[in-house]
Amino acid sequence: MEILLIFLIWLLITSVPVALFFSIIRNNWVCKESIRLVRKDYESYKRLPSYRYMVLCFWVWDINKFIREKK
């Protein structure tokens, strides 16, 4: 039981900084890609979902997959 508790504490201590590190990387990527798209094609930028949605969908790394079709 003691070993399990030590393992869980170790897992918590090591996983939180890693998750924060990757969330910072994701946030920077979304910011840079959004700015690049604003400068390149403003009409496409307006069809992007919210910033929060793009940050939370961490498995999508192609900004073009977020752009919705024209109505």
C-alpha cells in the first residue's frame, strides 16, 4: 500500500509539469497560426472556431482542418 501511494505521488508530481509544458506549446502554436491566417486570408480566419476550442483539440495540428466550409 505504501509503494502504491509513493507511486501515485510521483506520477502526480511528474505529470503536471509535463502537461503544463505541452499546453504552453499548444497555446503558442494556435496563436502563431491564427495570426498567420489573419495576415494571409482574413475570410478563412473568420471561419475558424473559437480560440479555446482550437487549444483544447490538441490532436489537430493542421490549421486548415479547423476552417469551416463557406456557407
